Amino acid sequence: MRNGQLRSAILFIAGLMGVAGVVSAAAASHGADPRLLGGASAMCLAHAPALIALYAAWPILRTAPAAALLLSAGTALFAVDLTARHFLAHGLFPMSAPTGGILMMSGWLAVAVGCFFKSKEA
């Protein structure tokens, strides 16, 4: 996948993540126990704008592609695992939510270390 295609895909994922966040928040408000869906919603709604920011910073932040991929994969894995636990009473696979959490943390670290690299325009 070329860099331009990846950048566009990240914006698409951000939109889907925003929709998933709103849908899971709505579902959480109508269920008996909102904790799992509420957590999934919070992660999606927190990371969708972060992906949009990375999309915008793509031309100058060298770590934007790596950060966006890590945040996308981690958020999806975490949110889908919590959603599966809510509706199916079991997760995707053992340690899937913690793995998603580690990927999200790695994505945020990729954002942070981006300050140590010269920008693409420099």
C-alpha cells in the first residue's frame, strides 16, 4: 500500500471508528450493564479524532503512519473484544483486550517520539 493510500485509509478508519463509538454509546445506554460497551465507545471516540489529527500531521510528522496503524489496530482489537464480551459473553481470544491496549500505548509512544525526528519538510 502506498503512503497516500495508507493516509486515505486512516481517514476512512477514523470515520468508521467515530461511528462505532456513537453506536456503542447508544447501545450502552439501553442495556443492563453499560461498562463494556461504554469502554469500547470511549476508546473509539478518543482515538477517532487522534487519527484525524495524524492524518493532518502526516506531511510533517515522520511517525504518523506508524502511530496511526498502531492506534487503529489497537483500538479496533480492544473495542471489538469488549463488544464481543458484552454480546457473546466471551472475548475474541485470550489477552486480546490487553494486546489492543499495548498497541494503543505503542501508538501514543510513536506520536511522542516523533518530536525527535526531523520533519519531512525540513
